Amino acid sequence: MTDLSLFILLLAIFSVVTVQGSGIQNVVEVRTPSGWVRGYEENYEEGQVYRFIKIPYAQPPVGKLRFQKTRPIEEWTDVKGIRDRNAPQCPQVDSPVPGLDTLENDEDCLYLNVYVPGKISKEKQLSVMVWIHGGGFVLGGASQYKPQKIVLGGDVIVVTINYRLGLFGFLTLHDPLVPGNYGLWDQIEAFRWIKKNIAAFGGNSKSVTIFGQSAGGMSVSLQTLIPSNEGLFQRAISQSGAVPFYAIAGRKAEEQINTILLKNTNCKRESISETLSCLQDLHAENITEAITFTEFVNPDNITAQIGSMTPTIDGTLIKTDLSYSKYWDSEVYRFFRSIDFMSGTLDGEGIMGFFNVPPGAFEKLNVNVAEGVPKSVLCEVIAPMYVEMRVGNIPSLTQEICDYYTAEGVDEQSNKVFEFYTDSWFIVPSNIMLSMHAKKNEKTKTFQYFITKTSPFSLLPTELLPSWFKGARHGDELPLLFNVSRDHISEEKLKTIDIAAFDKLSSEVIQYWTKFAKFGDPNSDGAPDWPPYDDIEEQYVIIDTPITKGKHLKSGATNLINKILQKGNPSMHDEL
């Protein structure tokens, strides 16, 4: 028997093979039910991590699989995994984020990355955390997030996943041929792949936590409301994204996008099948570039609905507008309450409303944001638009919002305007989901957090923020969890940062997240006590330095905004 034949025989017998790297790093090859994958060793002061980059979990969504439900990957015969490159991101408009890697676009993008602490052994049965990245369902990629400090700090496996974005992920023509929600189907297929294959890396398929931020947090909360996901994960952490914020854009917004898309691609045909074929034959760039943000946004509006680029009512995964909580007392609600659930927000993340304002909107209102945002912007523009979108034209509700978010002084009032975004987009939806989960629920656990600590390594372009703004910004928790580059921060600013305090808080947050992933309870000896949430005391932890506790987060805003949500009329959205 030749040496090569013997090596092949050994590969057939053993499921993990360690190969000495060329003086750089060791290589490990793992046999999974889907095929062999190759990982590479990284060594840190805290320990060792093996990273497996660019593992395919589904068939490439190209050609006739574009705008189609995700297809499972077939078993492969070669070895998957790359060493010195990131996996590509799904097609999107380039939008670099400070501190995160810039990735290549590729429509063949349904890959995941696996990070394993220490030596790989099936006997370990490690808990698994599956990260769903944010980016408004139009931006981002799995390889931008480096979870090594979660892996080492919590002794868990972390998997980061790609999913289709924008039109590629959510285009709907309200026809069985083009139903939408492909990005959600991608996530589900990734969960299925993990359940089938993670034991080969030493993971426990019965201890899986899905977690994500912003659109990733929204994805997490949506996935907890899909009963067919039962068994794919046992816990969920929804960071700055919860379903009651998510109002279905409706046929009007979707048709507006579709009209522009078909006009700019010259793909409008007599039948849906012919239109689909035309769209499937286009180069990916032709679709990515077919619609610009300014093309469908009215500069008179402070906010915009981008139908066909976000989840939609498809009659299968999402059967009704889940933002109306009166529909939650159903089979959907039962599954949600059967898993452990954590949700939280930041006190100033409504500043995303500032970054999402269409070009020219503030100028048309004769507002100089740098000097402040007057109450009139809230009372005459933002509040009436919110009420109109949710329940129709009810001036009394608009007035209640206006009255509630009134403050003395220009700076205070400016922050109150964006506090309405914080409450209505993030805090109140999270509060509603937490209450629905905890109410008379003795089977699973519920926890809430509230972050008030601003990050010195924020991923938002902070130089664009007005001087009057206060609060922890959208995404400020991400540097606590993930390794982010500090290259964009000047040496002068770095000297002013208390790195030791940041690292201590990071360690405490990682302990919270990973203990929850393991046991459904974030408490341990390594961080301050975190009381469980219930629908009476509504206790939560305030993540700052030091960590403290609170009760009844934004109860007044919750009562006001939930009253509006309860009046919601789903028929406004022409659901299927």
C-alpha cells in the first residue's frame, strides 16, 4: 500500500485530522455529514481557536435559483475552507463600516464560518451560538464579525452566517413563483445545516442560541415566531430588533420598488414566469444597481418604506402582519414561549433616524441639524407619519406623541425627537416581546438588558453626529462582543480611552451572553447579578460602568406606543 493510499484510508476512518502548517499555523480537517472541511489554528493569550471559513450550507442561489427558496447543499467530495481570505458577502451596494472588514460581493454567497475553542473533539458537546448580522436587510456579511473573544471567553462555538440581502433576499411579486423572504429561508437552511453537522466540530445541536443585532435582531425575533423552526434552536438573543417595530411595508411600497426595478432592467413581461426568467438572466450588478435610495424616496418624508427589500407577508413563513400583537396568541406564540429569550436595546440608538433621513429632507424643513431639531419636526412630520403608517389619520394620537416627547431647551428637545425613534423602533417593541414571552411562563426564562455606555470604538461615523446628541448609539455593544479594527481611530483619541475598563465590561457582557447560551440564564460569578424579567416587576440590567439594575423600562412610552399598535388595522396592508 502506498503512503497516499494509507493516508486516504486514515481519512476514511478518522473524522478529525491535524496537519502541521508551514510554520504559520496548524491545520485541522474535520469530516462532517456534508463533507470534509479545513480549519486553521489561531493562538491567543487566552487560548486557541480553530476557524473554518467559507463553508457552503446551501446550493449557490444563482441562475434559475435566484429569487427561489433555499436549496440544501449536496454532499461534497473535496475539502472546503480557506485560510487567508474572508468569505464573500451577498450582493449589495458598497457601504464601508469603520472597524469592519470590506468584503467582496458574490451572488454565490451562502456560506457560514465556524469558530471552535481549543482542540476539536466530539466529546466536548459545546453550546453553539449562531450570529445573524445586521445591516437593514440590505448590507453586511458574516465575515465582518470576528467572534474569537466570545469563543475563548465563553468556551462556546460561534457560527456566523451569510444570507441574501436587498432585492436578492426579499423581492416579492406576490406570486408563488416569486414569493419573497429568501433571506429568511437562507437563515433557516443554515440552522438546519448546523443541526446536522455541528457535532463534528464538538458542538451540541441541542444547545443552540441564535443571536443578532439590528436587522439580525429582527431576523432572530422573526425566526422565533416561525413554529416550523422548533428543534433548530433552543434560545434566542434579539439585540436592537424586535417584531412589533416591523410593520409590513404593504403592497403600495412593494409595487413602487418593483415598478422601478422592472423599468430599469427592462424586464417587464406579460407573465410572471417570463419576468422572472428575465431577472434571473441579468448580471447580479444590474439588479444591485437598478435602484438607488434617492429614486424611491420622497425628500419631503423623514422616513421611507423600502418594500421588496425587507421581509414580507408570504403566506408561508409570515402569514400576517406580526407587528399587531393581538395576533400573537396562537401557535406562533406557543413556540416563541417554548425557548429562552433575551432582548435589549441602547438608550440613544434612535440616532439611526438621523442617518436614515432622505437627502434634503431636513433642508426642506429649514432645519439645521447641527444647531438642533425643533419640536415641530416631531409634531408636524415624524409623529403624524408614524400614526398614519400604523393606524391611519388620527390627530389625537399624533398630539399624544407630541406632548409626551416635549422638553425644555434646544438640546433637550433635539434629543427628545430622536428618543421617539429609540422608543418606537427599538425599546417598546422589545418590551412588548419580552412581556409576551414572560407572561405566566414558568417553562422558559426571559431577560432584558439596557445599554447606556457609549462605545469608544463605535461602528457609526460619529464625526457626523451633532454635538447635542446624548446616548449609546445603535451598534455600540458590538465592539464589546466582537474583535473590531481600531485602525480608523487616531492615536490621540486612543490615548484617552480607558482600555482596561472597556475590556472588563466586554468580559462581563461576554459572560452574560455565553452563560445564557449554555444555561438559559446569564448569571455567573464573573458578572453582577442579572434578575429575570417578568411582566410584573419588569426587571433588567443596565450595562454601563458599573452595571446596575432597573425596573419598568420606559413604561410610559410603552403604554402610549402599544396603544397605537393595538389600534392597528392589518387590512391597510392588503395582506395575502
